[in-house]
Amino acid sequence: MSEQHLEDKKTLSKNRKRVEKWLINNQRFINITGIEKEISAPKGLVQKYIKYDKKINDKWINPLHGIIKKITSLSLR
């Protein structure tokens, strides 16, 4: 395995932990459907993770991480 590939896996793993923890801790305050629409994810992706502990596919972790960073930055446009 290349060094870049290992680095990508490590970053994905770290982002997954952050995303999953944030979603669980803030589920009462977020609009799940709005987040899914923002990243063009399948309907129910986040809800299935929160409610049924169904694993989120790797391809959705980085977009979710990006939208969570955008939400938590509290920056005004």
C-alpha cells in the first residue's frame, strides 16, 4: 500500500469518528433531511445511522464532515 493511501484511510477514519459522534450528540438540534439534501445523499442515510446504527458508506463521510464544519463554524456570509 502506498503512503498516500494509508494517509487517506487514517483521515477517513478520523473524520468518521467525528461525524458519528457529532450526529449522535446533536440529533435533537439538527434538520437531518436538510443535511442529506445539502450533500445530495440518499434520503434516510443519517436517520438510519442514528436510529438503527446502520454504518454510513465511506463516500458520504467527507461530505458530511464538510457540512458539519460549515454548521459548527457559526460564520456569517
